[in-house]
Amino acid sequence: ILAETPEIYGAEHLLFERAGNTAIVKKLQKQIDWWKHYTSINEGSLDNNPSPGNKKGGLTTILEKSLGAVAKSGTSIMEDVLNYAEPLKKKGFNYMDSPGYDPVSVTGQVASGSNVICFTTGRGSCFGFKPSPSIKIATNTNMFNKLEEDMDINAGTIMDGESDIAEIGEKIFHRIISTASGKLTKSEINGYGDDEFNPWVIGATM
């Protein structure tokens, strides 16, 4: 389940192209239109989404961030579009509406039926989510080396030229299987995840 609608703004056409039918395209477009209206009446803009941490990491616009957000969904068909915390009905890639705020989006994903969370981080995030295990994926080697006790996979080896995307993808796939089979994640070993339950309250949260 991919989530965080403000973060796909500007790259939603890439998801439209992978939609299994026109009905789910219309549903996703309706969600995006809601966010445009919601931010405008609160005197905000979806273009304001990149956080200070994102900008320090090199992102300058929501469009750059959106391309990365959509890339995390892979290349398979988008089978369904869900409202926040709506139960899964179809196997495969699903999209779920949520704010761009990790605890809120993950709460919705787990409520929808996610059994394992794959959590990417570029600046380091001490995040866990009981009862669902969270596999922490570091996007750069520098951060992974500093926080190795909290990171499960170093995807920074792609940028280092030591691995390619397919190799890391396979590594993540096998880690999901081992985690679902009982192997503890670093977050579980460290005891993280007691305080991240955070349902979406419709208010000033983008």
C-alpha cells in the first residue's frame, strides 16, 4: 500500500497510467482534488509539502519529491485506490489516501491490512509501529553507518555504485519474507513502536 497523497502531487499521471480501470483513476483524482481544496481553504499549497529535512537533503520542489514517492510503488498495475484506513479488497499494489505524515499514514496502512511496513528514510527516523514490524530502509550509506543499530537495509549502495536497483529490490523482498516469518526488525529489537498509533484527524495536517 502506497500512501501520502500530498507527496504524489505532480506525478499522479504516472499512477494513472498504471491503473487497472478508469474508476480508480477517477477515485484518485477525486482525492487529489480534495487535497487541493483543503490546502487552499487553509491558505496553504501542496507545493509547500517538502519538509526542511527534504530540502536539506537536496529536494527543491514537491514535483521532485513526488517522482521519488511514486517510484517507491514499483511498476505493477495499480489494482485499487482506498480511502484512509479502508480495508483492502484486492491483492497487489493499492494506493491509500493519507496526509504526508508518517505516523498517520502508517496507522491507516495497518488499519487497511498491512502486515509489514517498509519505511524509507534519508535522514534517520527512530520509527517502529507495533504490532506491525517496520523494516527500516536507509537511502544513503552515511546515515546507515551512523544508525546501523536502527536500520535494516542500506539502499545507499545503489548511489555508491556497489549495487543496482534490482539487487536491493530483491534484498527488500527477502527481508519482507523473513520478517513475516518471525525475524525481528531493528525497531522491534530496540522496542520502538509503542507511541506511533496516530489516526488521521481532519485538521491542519499536511
